Amino acid sequence: MSDLEAIRVAAKAFREERDWEQFQDPKSVMLALVGEVGELAELLQWLPADRAKELIAEEPLHTRVSEELADVLVYLVGLAEQCGVDLGPEALAKIEKSALKHPVATSKGKAPRRV
Amino acid sequence: MSDLEAIRVAAKAFREERDWEQFQDPKSVMLALVGEVGELAELLQWLPADRAKELIAEEPLHTRVSEELADVLVYLVGLAEQCGVDLGPEALAKIEKSALKHPVATSKGKAPRRV
Amino acid sequence: MSDLEAIRVAAKAFREERDWEQFQDPKSVMLALVGEVGELAELLQWLPADRAKELIAEEPLHTRVSEELADVLVYLVGLAEQCGVDLGPEALAKIEKSALKHPVATSKGKAPRRV
Amino acid sequence: MSDLEAIRVAAKAFREERDWEQFQDPKSVMLALVGEVGELAELLQWLPADRAKELIAEEPLHTRVSEELADVLVYLVGLAEQCGVDLGPEALAKIEKSALKHPVATSKGKAPRRV
């Protein structure tokens, strides 16, 4: 069983055991995802940008970051399930689509510009 | 290879081919993740809550939602890699931790309260 | 003094008294804003959509929502200051721009569609 | 009239003219706010942290950032209105509360720690 499928199954069982499926709908799960993304952002916000990676490797920050990344993934998997989307294959397909949109020849070394 | 690992490897190759690793740091990838979460939220915001699931099943919305969910996952995997976190096992561990924190006996049927 | 200006001045004094200006840069303040948006989302996520307004009017939720809305505004004002943007006039200008983009004749009764 | 009140009144008139009040509820407006926060994050994500301020001062980025900051404020004002919260006074009150929570003597020069 793939990682994503194992997470989906475990999270579904967790909700069903507690009769929590009734509270699940796409917009609510989306807001829960936003909540966890916010907790993750809070852990990073004041880290000096050029030292962030090394600081995140230290405890207790490393454990807190792991927990919040995990929380975001669990809600993302649940939202994908709600929306009838097969996350794994879609992510790989998206990377391929991006590769076509940003050919190596014209993209090399230049960060994608938003404006 | 697990699906999360396949995504990690494909995204890394994509960045390395274009010499884009130089632009990667935890706070920047975090903001990119927030950008994709925002695009996903925009697709759901005006859907009537009680009809959201069925509306998301229809095209062209279903394809757009799949793409944005995929984008969020790709950045999440990249951020976990930046932070030295093994996403799959951490997510499963977090579900187990939540199960202990919310025993079935006391949780059944009652939505978790934030306040 | 306008209310946005009063907030800007008070927040700036708060930071200067504590010698916290050194930690301020647009990307960091953006992440702090995301953190507060997340805390706000967490307060709303499990509320039934059709009863959210009345539930938010009750305590203790009303006070918590007020606090998080306030936090978001304070960071937004700080970010605008960092970016050299006059928030009040820009917001009014944006509403006018939207009015031209969505003429009443063609918009009446139809929610803006994202896809 | 204060800035925030002028924005509130203009946004309300905009919605009422188009009969869009029917689509407004706290969770939907929250998601719209998240959408605009995401658009703002996307403009900043790849800027080098130590040059972000100067780069944001240049066009066309400065205009884009102004527009997105404005969008976030308009939705924040609308959400506060939905939730029966007087944003301006609450923001000033929050700054005062933070000042008591972080006394100058013990806070000076040290960034607030999240973990």
C-alpha cells in the first residue's frame, strides 16, 4: 500500500470510530488545512532566512515542524478524498506538466517570475 | 518506491535540471505552499457548503481542484525535504497520537472544539 | 488620525520599544500574517455553515474571533508599511476597480465564478 | 468617517447593488480571504529575503502588491462585519494587550519565540 493510501485509510478509520464523518465537507476540511498551514508558518516566521534550514534541524523545533507538516498532509489527503482526487498520480502528472511549461533551455538558472 | 518518495525524486530532478535549487529555502517554499493553498481556497469559496462535494465532481471544476491539490502536495513534499522530515511515517504517527488524545469513548459524535 | 494610521503608529511604537524592527522583513511579516489567518480559520472550521454567524455571536467564541481578526489586521498594516503601500486609499480604489469589472447589469444575482 | 468604516460601507454597497449578499457567510468569506492571502504570498515567495523591500518598491511588482494587500483588507473588513466585530478598536486593544504580555524589560532585542 502506498504512503498516501495508508494515511487515507488510517485517517478515515480514525474519523469513523469517532463518528466524525458527519462534520466533514470540502469547505470545512479546507479551513482545517489552512489552520495547520498557519501553525507551520508560525514556526518559521522569525527564523533568519539564511539560517532557517540549520535551525529547523535542531530540537525542539524539528519535532514541532514534523508534527505540523504531518498535520497539513493528513488534512490534504482528507480533502483530496472528499474531492474524489487521486493525489499521488495527480502530483506526478503536475510535475510533468510543469516540465513542459518550463523547458530547461529557457528556464535554467532563472527563477519563475510571477509578475 | 512509495508515492511520496516518487514525488520527492521527480520534483528534485525538475529543480536540478533547471538549476532552481539555489532559490529554495524553507521560508520561500512555505510561501509558495501558501500560494497554492490560496488557489485551492479560491476554487471552493463560493460553493454552497451543502452542495460542494457534488459540484466539485463536475468539470471543469474537478480538474482545476485536482491540479491545485497536486500543487499543494508537491510544495509540501519539497518543504518536508528542506526540513529533513520523513512525511509519510510522520503523518501516520500523528494519526496515532491524535487517536490517544481523542479516545473514542469521550469523542464519539462530538466535533473537536477549538474554544 | 485615521484608524489604520493609528494602528500603524501604535504597532511601530510597540516594535521600536522592544528593538524588534530588526526582525521585520516582508517575507517574515507575510508568514506571521499567514499564522494569524490560520488561527482565525481554526475557529471557524467546524461551525455548521448555515449557523456560523449566530454561533460566532456567542461567547467565548466571539472574543476569540475578535482577537484573531485584530491580529490579522495588525500584521497586514505592518506588511503594507514594509511595502510602502497606503492601505486605506488602495482598498477603496480596488472596490471601484471591481465595480467596473463587474457591471451591475451583468453581475446581479450571479456569484463571481472562478472557473 | 474612518478608513475602515469607509471600506466597509463601499464594499457593502458593491455587494448589495449586485445582489451578492446572499453568497456571504463567514466560512465563505474566510476562504476568499485565504485566496487573496495566497495571491500576496505568490508575489513575495521567490524574492531574496534581504532584497525584498527594495524589489517590492519597483514596478510592476509594487502595483501588484498594493492590489493584493487591498484585496486582503477588503475581505478582512467584510469578515469582521459578518462576525459583528469592530476591527479598528479591537486592533488597538490587541496591541495594548501584547504590550502587557511582552514587557519591554524582558523583551528588548529578543524575537518572540514560538517554540
